[in-house]
Amino acid sequence: MFLGRVVGTVVSTMKDAALKGQRLLIVQPLKPDLTETGKCIVMLDAVGVGPGELIYWCRGKESSFPFLPAEVPTDNTIVGVVDNIHLEGSR
Amino acid sequence: MLIAHVIGELISTHKHESHAGRKALIVQPLDLDGSKRGDAVIAFDAVDAGVGDRVLLVTEGFSAMTSVGRPESPIDMAVVGVIDRIDLDLLARPPASRK
């Protein structure tokens, strides 16, 4: 899984039927020190997150498992909201 | 599998139900010379590893979710071992790739 911040949403009307009702969010990947890394990614939301929230997401086929038994075509899905990060040497 | 260093822990209350009761670690993948290999990632703990440990990291879903005992759940990385020692035969590799 990876850290990220929700920075936007995507609206799409014509899409795969299994994507109907799913929220498409734009996420900026982050390092553990919360600096940006890489480019933004569009992903689904399995937990209900809000704009600007610090989240972690899952990559690959596993990212469609929260929606079982529906077979949702996604490659990245938000699976949790981050409350806190404890880094070595920072306590 | 990758060699990685556990650098922290992640706390989350609002998350997928399959993640409940599992410790989420922040791990930094390493090269053989101990330098960073890309950005740190979040992995679930299958072996009771902790901050400061050098560990084995799987980065593929099936191995990750079975090792933490949560099949068919959105888990793509897991810590599956704590490394005691690494023995390298440096002379077995050409100088250019000794990293």
C-alpha cells in the first residue's frame, strides 16, 4: 500500500457498468514525511474519504476485492484513512 | 521479495474491515548496499516485526493477503520475515552490478 492525499474528483458518465456508483478520486502519492512523490493517480474509494484527507491505497488486482462479489475494473483503490504516522526517531 | 527496513507504523481507524486487527508498518525497501530503493511503502505485518527491524517484504497480492491471513482482501504488501543476517559473495558478481 502507499500513502497519498485526495486532491480532486473525476466525473464520468459513460463508463463500464461495474463502475456505476463508484467515486473516482484523484490522489497525489506521498512519502512518509508527507512530501509529494510521483504524479497524481485516479482511483476508486472503498471506505468513503473526503477531499484533502490523508489516505492509504492498494494497488493491483487486490484493489478490486473490496467490491466483491461485483467485479469492478480498477487498478488502484483507497482502503483507509490515515490517523497518524509514527516514524523511527520522531517520538 | 525485497529487503526492507521498518521505519514506522501507520495508525488508521477508518479503513477496510479486512484490515482490522492487523499492524500496518511503514517500510523502506533497500538495495544490497543499504541505500534506499524507491519510496517507503505501507505493508501489513505477518511476523510481529517492529520499527528498526530489517525485514523481508512481499509486494504482490496473493502472498501478502495469505501471509496475514486475510484472503480476498485489498492487501498488496506484507512483511513476511525478519532478517537475521545477509551473506553476500561479492566476487561472484561483476563490479558494475555490486549494489
